[in-house]
Amino acid sequence: MADQEISKTPSPSKRSPLSQGSIDIHAAQCENCLKWRVIDTQEEFEEIRCKDIKEPFHCSLKANCSCDDPADIEYDSSRTWVIDKPNLPKTPQGFRRSLVLRKDYSKLDRYYFTPIGKKLRTRTEIAAYLKDHPECKGISATDFDFTSPKIMRDTIPKNVEQKDPVSANKKAKTTQDDI
């Protein structure tokens, strides 16, 4: 079924820049009962997500869990939910994928952290890092996915000022009358 990463809802309180708006819970929805199950680690979540279409998630895949048990978490607006596309590749071993929700909730920015903690923002930066670090043999820049999860609009707090998704992407056209 669907795999989701659930974001913290940023609040006006002071937080460290690394934690504000980042993913704090990973969950997967059972194909049979449609209940949400919290997935303990990002690695485990990525394993489920990378084979979601061929091997959909079921409650029984989680230790000591069945469809008869209550849901671990409910889909509601108490936090902002985002949904990843199924079958995205797993992050290469030693690297860590990070998703950060923008303050205006317009999108999530994707970053990868290297085994030495360096933050990489683009496929070009990844390619340069891999070239400079031959110990990362067998890993290619194409092994990194920059697809951004979809923000579930119905879970965005009402008090957040959002950009109009249509007008934000359109550039103003100049007509002959404007000249």
C-alpha cells in the first residue's frame, strides 16, 4: 500500500535548525487492513518502500503485530504527513537521506549525508564526492534519488501561510500592451 514519512509540524518554539521540519516518524500502511504501522528505523522504512509494489506491506511483517491489533498511528492533522513514491531505491550503504520541510510547507528539500557527515545537495555534488573518495567504489551518482515526497495538504496546519502552487510556478507574461 502507501508508505509515508511523517514530518514534525514546525512550531514557533526554538528548535535546532537540523530538527525543525524534518521527518520524525516513518510509517507504512497495511495492504489488508489499511492500518498504519510505525516503522522503527529509516533503513527499515527504505527497505519496505523499495519493494512496495512487488511485496506490499502487511502487519504480519512487523514483529509481534497483526491486523487484529490497533493502529500504531492514525492519519490525521495532528502532524504533517508526506508520502513517498513506492519503489524508490534504498539510500546507498553508509549514506543517509534527509528530508527537510520548508517553513511555508511548499516542498521538502532532499539532502544526502556522506559516511563522514558531509551534506550533499545535488547529484553533481554527489558525483564529485564519489570521484574524490575511491573507497565508495560500486556507488554511482545515479544510485541517489532526489524525488521529493508529496505533502499531504489536508494535514498542513491551518495557520500556515502557503504559496499558491499554481501562481508560484507561472512566470508573468509580458504582453504588447505592457510595453
